[in-house]
Amino acid sequence: MKNKTNNNKEFLVVESKNSLRKAFESGSEKIIIKGKLAKEFDLTKKIIPLGSAAIGALVIGIASIPATAGLSMAVAAPVAAASGIGAEVVLAIIAVGGVSIILALYKNYDVKVTCRDAKGNAIEMELTKKQ
């Protein structure tokens, strides 16, 4: 996590789920997510329109994955099926830090992709705190 300034406004640059959580908990006005974490966070937007039953199934399903199982499509597939989203999204949710942090970030920040790679994957995202 790096502190940067632009036009006298401080923002945090993060590339790991722990740094993202710390930036959110610190109440940072602006968070820049870079690299693989940006791609994973962009995928998680698919949970925003889900109803409470699907979110509940997702939370329970992710919590039931044994820590020793590792993160793979085979492990994520049953959770994806129960919640109605793809296994890739389930893995992204786990990689970003879980359902609660994702929902909190989307609730409290305006989120936009600021840079994509040649395949269309997000490689940089900007989160600006809602007023």
C-alpha cells in the first residue's frame, strides 16, 4: 500500500487484499487498485445485483470451503451453482477478501475501471468515496 498525492488529494495504491482492506478501514477518500487484484475486483461486480438469498448462499458456500482444499474451479463450482454466478467470480471474491468487504466497498465508493489490458481485463481501478 503506497500513499500518493494528486492535486493535493491523498490516495492509496493497493495490489493485495490485505492492503485493500486496510485502505477501506482507514477511510481513504480514494483507492487505486492495480494488477491482478484489479482484475479480480472487477469480476466481483457480478454479485451486486444478487438478492439476499443468493448472497447468503454465497457466504455460506465460501465459508464451507475447507482451507486445505485450495482455490480451484472444482472447489468453487458448487458454490457458484448455489448462488447463480460463475466459478471464476467465486474465486475472485475469495481472492479480493470476501463478500462483506466487496459489498462494503461498492456501497461506500464509486467504482470505475481506469485501464484495461488487450483482453479487456481490468488492470487498474479507481474507487472514490461517496459523499
